[in-house]
Amino acid sequence: MLAFSELTDADRRAIDALLDQRQRVIAPRRDVVAEGEVPRFAHFVLEGWGCHYRQLSDGRRLMLSLLLPGDLFDPHPQAVVRTDHAVGTITAMTVAEVAPDALDALGREHRAIARALWWNSHVVMGTQREWIASLGLRSARERIALLFCEVYFRLRTIGRCTGATCEFPLTQADLAEATGLTPVHVNRMVQELRRDGLIEWGGRTLTILDLDRLCAVASFTPAYLHLDRAVPVG
């Protein structure tokens, strides 16, 4: 969230004070918010990876979006009676739970924070639209390439990349849930991208060997991430 507005020291102190009040650590592969739960808090991801997901009664599951450090989810829990999807962890995750009234007050008192909250919501909606477009328009190879590009650009924006390398703790089963493919199909596509000299992936890290070519394979443009509000994308 902090990437989407220029915050003063006072703004950052106000955010830190709010986030320090109530924190929770959730183990990997657990729900932070279960489907059908009565929501109480807005959540900030302080550390770890997670996802929004939808699961059918027979166990089939689809990721709706990824949650990375610095993300805000469920910013307006007072607007719904019960959640219509779940939020789960992928790795161990530390979240700050913030009362909606306190978050609203923070936005009223700090205009830059209000802008950051608005842009966060805008990026979330843009990302979900792009994932929907991927399911309907992109091939399996293109979907996998898009996910690699998206994660790399998002992590680079918050300073969590070392050169062309970033953390990437997803499994091939996770990639299958994020792209609507089978794990076997994901494996074939990942091997193709490796053979083509586009990526290296192993040991929970991803290295983009040729970013321009990978973006071209994915038909990826960072426009939906609105990085022009944060850092240069070149």
C-alpha cells in the first residue's frame, strides 16, 4: 500500500502506530479469513505470502489473487455481512488486524494515506480483471509467464528483489490453482520457459533471465499494476 503515495514521516508514524496495536501470526496453509465468516477487521500483510481463493464443495479450488508483503485486504469489512470467499496463507504470514473505524479515521486525518488506500483498491481490482482476462484469453504458457512477471514487478516495487531474482515460495500446485491449469500442465509450461532461457526457478527463488522476452510471451504490460504511481518500471 505504501508504494502508491508519497507519505510524510508523520503519515508513516501514524500507520506504524495503527499496525502495532494488534498483530497475528498464521501458520502456512491456514485460513486467515474463512468463507462465510463475519468480517471484523481490515488486514495488512506485514510478512509472508497468501491468497484470496474460492473452493467448491468437492474440493476444487481457484486462487483469485496473490497477497504479498505490504498488501491490504478486506479494507471495508463493515460493508458485508459474511465473506463470499476465503483468504489463506501460503507461507507463514504476519498480519495486522485494524478496526475499520480506526482505518477510516486514519484516512480522514492523513490525505496521503487516503490516496494510498484508494490506489491500493484500484490495483486490486485491476489485478483481478487481468487474471480473469488470462483465464479467458491467454494460453497456458502465457498464463504462467504472466504470473512470473506480475510477482516480479510487484516485489520490485517494494524493494524485495535482488537484481533479477526474487522470492517465490509457490509450488507447482499453487501455480495450477492460480492459473486454472493442472499441475502436470504447469510443469510442462515451466520446463518450456526454462528451456527457452527465460527463467530459473528453484529453492523458493525465481530469477528472470530475460525480462523483455518473458513479458512478450505473457503479453504483459504493468499498466494494471499502476506502477506509474510508485516507481519507474524500466
